[in-house]
Amino acid sequence: MTTRTAKQTIEQFWRIQDEGDYTAVVELFAEDAILVDPFFGTFNGKEAIAGFMAKMNEEMKTRETEFLVREIAGSGDTAWAQWVAKTPAGDIEGCGLYKVREGLMTYYKDYMNVPES
């Protein structure tokens, strides 16, 4: 069995996310994963993360927002991605930090800059 590195897992995460269905990324999370979102809070476990991703499908359409990855890097069990959120009000820069075990995300936290006004 070949296990993806953290970087390969996050590259797959972004490929899936780019297709527009956030619920499809749930397959990349471990059962005991933790996801920390700066707007919506902390989600513990794959089931809670699945519910959050379903909400993201609705929120991103309502807010007319899409995320574009600029760079992904990492090695071993840790990776990060620099991204931009394209919104009607302007771009928001951010990054995600990811921990991966056996090809599955165990921890994911987004950080972002305060939108310029």
C-alpha cells in the first residue's frame, strides 16, 4: 500500500476542492481529525467535518467566494498551502496548516489576513 505524503495529500485536497464540492474532500480526513476554521470554529472528527463541508458548499455559493491555491509545500507529515479567497469585496490572503498521518489529514487550520478596507 502506498501512502501519500502530506504534500501529496494536500495537493489532492486542493484538486478536489477546485471541482467545487467541498463534501468530496471529507475522504481525505482521518476519523479523529480536527479542523479549525477562523469563521466557523473547531470541528472534531470526520462526521463533524463532513457537516462543515456541506455548509461550506452553501456558504461559498451564497457569498460568491472561491479559494485559489498559490503554493503548496511540505514534507513528512506536515504541509502548508498559501491561498487567496476571491470575494466580491476583494481578495483575502491566507494559508492552511495541515498534519497528515498515513495519507489522511489529522489536523487542518486556516489563517488569514484581515481584509483590506
